[in-house]
Amino acid sequence: MIELAGIIILGILAQWVAWKFKIPAILPLILIGLLVGPIAAEFFSEDGSKWIEPIWNGEKGLFPGDGLYYFVSLAISIVLFEGGLTLKRSEIKNVGPVITKLITLGSAITFFGAGIVAHYIFELGWELSFLFSGLIIVTGPTVITPILRNIPLKKDISTVLKWEGILIDPIGALVSVLVFEFISVDGGSGFTKTALMEFSKILLFGTTFGFTFAHALAYAINKKLIPHYLLNVVSLSTVLLVFVESEVFAHESGLLAVVVMGMVLGNSKLSNLKELLYFKESLSVLLISILFILLSANINIEDLLLLNTWKTAALFAIVVFIIRPIAVFASTRNSKLKFNEKLFISWVGPRGIVAAGIASLFGSKLLKQGVEGSEYITPLVFMIVLGTVLFNATTARMFAKMVGVFLKTSDAILIVGASNPARLIAKYLKENGRRVILIDANKNFIDKSLKAGLEAFRMDIYSQDLTDNIELNDVGYLLAMTGSEAVNKYAVNSFSKDFGEQGSYRLATSEEIVDANLSIEEQGKFFTPKDDYINLSEAFRNNPKIYEVEIKSEEEYTTMVSKLFNEFKSVLLFVKKENKLYLIPEFEKSNETKENCTLIYLGKTLKLQEK
């Protein structure tokens, strides 16, 4: 009981440490598992026993017989189902040719390249070599996001790395499952007639069960045959049912079935899909926390000593410094990416949770079957996972500066709120060469933004999704422009550190715009000190146009600013000087002279020349 409780506590503690220090969770999880397992047995235990013994050894242990194997199988099935849910056909179509090539051509190069290298360096059989290479195809968002979160990069680079991780996760898992199932058929005896028939049987039952149950569950959810409070647990039990039933009809087809089920369900029209994803994600976090401590603790010191050879370093170096760059450069050929950008993408390729989890499961299964060389699978994949995560976490920022992809200034603008005036302002900023991102929980506003050619995300400001989006790494300005005073204040207070490097501003409240006691410093937090959301909306409603007026002298600047501040149906937005755009409070705090500039405002013309 103490061991089981300890695993859960240590797992959640590791997840918290990963969140706090912005590192991939898999790193502290595996290290804790190794510490309480083989390291404790070797260095801290008098009788050579582990602090946590996953398999019953006659005296202690959590799982008797094949219990650990069954638990790992069920846990991995849930994790893979959750991964399948995130794979959308529309996303593959929309991400562009570079990412499409990375998850197809790039994966093929990694698969064949790493397989050949593993075969000749470690002298593994071809089947095991290609199982190893199939497992290390995947990167995964859970390791990419923490590494890149604090590195300001151009959107093109962060987008490629983000979507490669998201899309290749389930694809790599599917490849690994298929390779493993082929090895398992007929004892890995090769392309015999029996083996091919068994493999076809696995494919048939896996895809059929996954496809059929996905549509059945989607139908039941859409027809409201399942009450809302049972939705998540029914979905979970259906996943386990599909896995077990598929295994009964065709041994080793269960994982394929749940991956297919997740993919089909994720691409169906489900009103509760987002809620289902949140539940599965929370469950996956708990399972992964338990799983990796158990799997790491189950490794013996003899398994680790298998890696104590020059061959390990050679394999790691070839995978990271030769195969990954070849895959990236081949996939990005004839793209708009520059040489230094391709170089950085080549450098960053950490392997993640799916690779390590499936490796442990397959390694234990093959050992049980007595497949020669299978004892290398789990240690080798764990070595690649730990090595690439540590390597990228410690060198990515430095390498970004070395190759010149590290942005010295973050000039992109994040606007919270995508109402009519916010979209007009965003459009103006975009036309003047600034990257602008709109976020809003209102689907209608986001749809209109996207239709207008603006970059927009439907997002709840109170969720953690915003800070996890590495595509926003180049954001330096935060503007809160919603109709809710509470949301605007929350956005500035919560996200200034992440997105307000150059400045964070919000709309003033109706009380603040008439408060004569506000200090200059307090007014400097407002997007415009004399206008609230009502004034902004009224200015847009009466005249939805943005005007520019040339200012020659400081006296003229003061006169025009005062006139705009006191005109209800006009809102002063920006100042442009020497082709640089300033927010009003930013310009007021700068050392720039208030002459030979351009005032930009929304609303009534005030007899000023329209540009």
C-alpha cells in the first residue's frame, strides 16, 4: 500500500516540478523511477532490493505474475487513444507542405536510417532494429512545448516544431504497433505465408473494431443515449472494451484498435469532443505519472550496463546529428525556410512519452516471447528519450542564438478580444507589417477574424492553453480589449510576464476614464486613457474607419491629442514615427519628440484628412 501511494505521490510531484521549472515531465519521472529502482538497489540497499519493486519477487512487489504487463497494456491503450483523438484530417491539410513532408518523408528517413544503424552497430536483427527506429520516430508536444516555451522564435519555426510533434505522435505510435505486431506474428520468422496471414488478421480486426466502436460511441453521444455525468466513464470503459475484445479475436491487435478508434472519433462531429479530450488528458497525466515510475523502477542495473559501451554514444550521435538533419533538410527542400532555420529545426528533436511507454511494453512482451536481442529495446529507447530531452533542454536556447533564429525583440501583438473594433485595429496593424493574433472564446468573432484573413484562436482566457502555445513565442505586446472589465484585468495581471515584454495594456473601465485622481503611471496601463469599451464600440459603430493625420510640431500634437481625447466618437489608437508604430502610452513614455509624426485614430473624421 505504501509503495502504491508513494508512486502516485512521486508521480504528481514530478509533474509539478516539470510545470514549475518548465521542463518535460518525462525527465523527472524517469529519473525518479531509476532512483527508487535500480539505483537504490545498487547503491542504497543493504540486501540489494529496490525501494519500489514493480513485480512480485516472492517477498515484495506490486504486481504478481503478468500483472504489470497487463496494467501497462491497458494504460498505454488509454494514452494512445488520447493521442489518436488529437489527430485531425483538417489539420494535416492546413499545416502546409513542410510539416506534411516531415511526418511522411522525414519519418521514413528516420525509420530506415535508424533501423540500419541499429542493426549494424548493435547487431540486432532487422525486425528489432526497425522496431527501435519506429519507436524513435515520435517527438510529441509534451516534450517540445516546455523546451521551446521560453525561446522567442519566428512563427514559421515554432509552427513546424509544434505541429510535427502533435501529428507525428499518433502516426509514430501506429507505425510502432504495426512493426511490433509483424515481429510477434509467428515468432518473427519473416515473410512466411502464415506470418502474413496473421498480420493481415491483426490489421483487419484492429481497424474494424476501432472504426466500428468509434462510430457507435459517436452515435450514442450525439443521440444523447449516454447521460452527461456518465459520458467520460462510458468512453473510458469503451476504450478498454475495444482493446480487450480486439485482443480476444486477434492477439496483439488491441493497440491498433484503440489508435484507430481515437483517430475516427477525433474526426467525427462530436459536440462533447473537447470535454472528452480534457478528461482523457487528465487521466493520461495520472497514468503516465504512475507508468513511468513503474517502468523505470522495473529496469535492472544489468539492463543499464548494456548501454555502457561506445556503441551507445555512436548510435545517439548518428540519430541526432546525422539522421535528424537529413530528414529535416530533405523535408524542407524548396521551402521558404532559411538555412539557419532548417538547422535549428534539425537540432531540436526530443523523443517523448509515447516512445518510452510503448518501448517498455513491447520490450517486456518480446522478452517474454524469448526474441533474441529484445533486452536492448527498452534501454536503448530510454537512452534516446532521456538523451534527446536533456540535450535539447540544455542547448536549444544557446543554439538558437548561435544560428541567428533567436528573436532579439518580440514585436508581435496579442489582442484579447476579437470584437468588431478589435478586428479593425488588428487588420490595420497587419497591413502595417505587424504580426497580430486575436484570441476570444466567442466562436462567431473568431470565424469572422479568420474570414478577414487574420490570425485568430478560439481560446478560454482562464485556461492554460494560452501559455502552452509555442506559436506565440514572438509576442511582446498584450492588449486586452474585451467588453468585460474583469477579463481585461485578469488578462493583463496573468499574462504580462509571458506576452507583455514590450508592454501590456487594457481598456480603461467606465469609472477610470472619469477619475481625475488617477496618476500618470496608472493611466500608462491603459490602451487609451480616455476611452472604455463603450466609447470604442460607439466610435466603430458611427464610423468604422481608421484615419491618419500628419503632425508637424509639438504644439499641433498636443492640440490634436486633446481634441481626440475629448471627442466621444473618436478614439486615438497609435502614433507612427519614422515608420515605427507606437501605442499611445508607449509613445508618451518614450524619449521621442512629439513632432513630424502621424496620429492614427478610429471614428469621426474631425475634419482631418483620411489616408
